[in-house]
Amino acid sequence: MPAYVIVNFDVLDEVAGAAYAVAAQQSILAYGGHHLIAGPVPEPAEGSWDSAGFAVIEFPDMVTIKTWYDSSEYRRARDIREGKARVSMLFVDGISPGGFSHQAQ
């Protein structure tokens, strides 16, 4: 079942941010992941948003996400961004087609 990495970020150093993006993308591809969404601030429909960037990355499963995150390839990318970006990251399992149902009472 697919799993997802959801990221909010603010780049504080554009040069380091560009270097991080290259290293991170290489590591993501090496572990079978791909970006579904990557870009600037989404348009908030409710509440507020305080990050300059947002990304959603799909991986084959949660085990692969955790392997990627702890890999030497992604560790190198994290070292590049250390102190040069603010990042909030979530790991979430996807649902299989038809796997979510909600019935109103």
C-alpha cells in the first residue's frame, strides 16, 4: 500500500536549498519515491498557513519511507539543509482503493 511523506518547509539559504533539492530528489528516486506535489505555498481554504513551501512524496510503502529517511543518501541531503531550512515532515500510510468508508449517522 502506498505511503506518503508530507513536508512543509521554509528555505533560509537559497544556495543550500538548491543543493538539498538535488540530493533529496536523487535519494527519493533511488528508493522508489516520486513527488506528487512540490511547490510554493498552497492556497489555504481554511485556517492559516505559515510555510513557504509544501511537498507530497509517494513511496511504495511505509517500510520504504523509513528506509529512505534513515539512508546514507538522504542523511547527506539532511546534512546539506541543516540550519538552512525549517522543515516539518509527516509519514502517513495511504489507503487501498475502497478502503475508506464513512457513513453519516
